[in-house]
Amino acid sequence: MSKFTNPIIVELLPGGRKVRVVESFSYDIGKKGGFTIEVPVGFVSDGATIPRFAWFFIGSPMTGKYRAGAILHDYLYYTAKYPRKRCDEIFLEAMIVLKVNKVKRTIIFWAVRFFGDIAWDKHRGNKFK
């Protein structure tokens, strides 16, 4: 079974729109061919990229059960170790593990599938510090 192996500890950066990982954390993919993704200390994330008008329905970028999954997803986009579709699927799986409401996680997943190419093209392969 997939799981986050330790708590996600971050610090809010000045301006309040980004967080920095203070202690590394891991996400274990428990399905066939399982592997572990480790997000290192110092990684900076803007959380879930949710437009302000949708905050009432979904939540803000740094709140909600999906936050840990969003940070993981940002890391996956930056490293581009896996194809974009696989990164999005891992995010969906992480939201299931985090017990994000099915309707909410479905909306978030499809938003990422439709609009994530902008972030993918902008960030993949970039330094994240």
C-alpha cells in the first residue's frame, strides 16, 4: 500500500505563497514495481495551484488534505524523473492515501491534467532551491 513515510514539515516563506521543506519526507509507491520518492530538505513549493475563485470550493494552495500531495507533485514536476502523466497519477494516488474527498480530488486531478503542461514546461529540469 502506498504511503507517506513521515510527516511533512515545512516553513512558510516571506510573502506567504511558498513553503520550504524543513525535513525531508518520502512517499512509497506500494503497487507493482514499488519505489520511493524522497523530497529533500530545501525544496520550495507553491502548494496546489488553485485559482483564487475556486478557493471557496477546493481550498487554498497551502491548506487541505491535498497539501502534502501537492508538494510531492511539485517536486515530481521539477525533477521530471517520470513522464508528466505518471507524475499526475502519483499525485492522484497520494490524494487517495491522504483521504481527500473523491469529488475534490477528481476536480484537482483533471485540472492538473488539463492545465499542468504550463507548470511542467516551466519547471521541469530546473533547480528547485
